[in-house]
Amino acid sequence: MNFFRPRHRHRILIGPPAFVLLITTAGCSSADDNASAAVPSPDTQTVKLCQNLDKALPAKLDGLSREDPEPASVLTAGWGSPAIILRCGVERPPKMIDPGVAEGRDPDAVAGGVNGVDWLMEKQDDGAYRFTTANRSAYVEVMVPKGRDSTGVLVDLAPAVKKAIPKGIAN
């Protein structure tokens, strides 16, 4: 069953209404000048894909300047404050293979697509959202802080993900 349908001229494809509601929250959060991110430990092939992604990532994401987290790595990137954090080469999220997610029964994990990139969206306990690519040769995770609209983030990341991470199933 296909729940995705075009939403506007950017050809955003979005899943069930819950996905739309969850990614369109807006608000403000306190500044975090010391962004950090755990660096994944993928295999050599995935590292090569992630290096290609790092080169393709935009300098600005949803209008926010790139400010990479510590420690510096081609496997991580960040934009703004509080930071939107991207990590490439992460492990497959457990909910990605849960049949309840695929059937739309888990309200905190929803599948959807944006401009040709499939994502699993998971609401975090702190109100942030974690998006993980699906159907790609490497898993790319994007953490969007509570209160930030993620629609523009996913639209801006789609070209880089499509260019650097081919369709397929990650190890």
C-alpha cells in the first residue's frame, strides 16, 4: 500500500497524517554552542559512501549554516544551534524492521519519503525527531531538535543523499 503523495512544488512525498503533524512542529529552543555527536564505526565500504556524502552536503540546511560537531569527522555534520546533527554509517534502527512500524501501528515511528529519499521518523522522548534513511546502501541519521520544522531539512538533504548513497540495502 502506498501512502505517499505529492504535497507541493518541491515534490515532497509524505506519509500518513501523523508524519505531517510530527514534522511540522515549530518553536524555539535554547542555544547549544558545544554540539557533539558520537562518531559511527561503519565498515570500509560504508565509510567511502559517507565520505562522498560529506562532500555533497549543503553548506546551508534549511537556512542554517554548517557547523560540524565535535569530534570532527567525515561521518558527522551539523547545522545551526541547537544543532541539526547528521551521522552517516549508523546501525539500522530496531524499529525499521518492526512489522508494527511498516503497518503504521507505532505512533512514534512513521515511514515516509521526501524527494526520492525514504526515511523512518522516530519521535524521541525529549521531543526531538530522528530520521534514518531507508532503502539506501548506508544508513544516514538526522537528529532534528525539538521545535524545529524538519520539512526543509529533509528537502535540502535529499539531493546529497541521492547523489552519494545509492539505493540498496545497508549491511
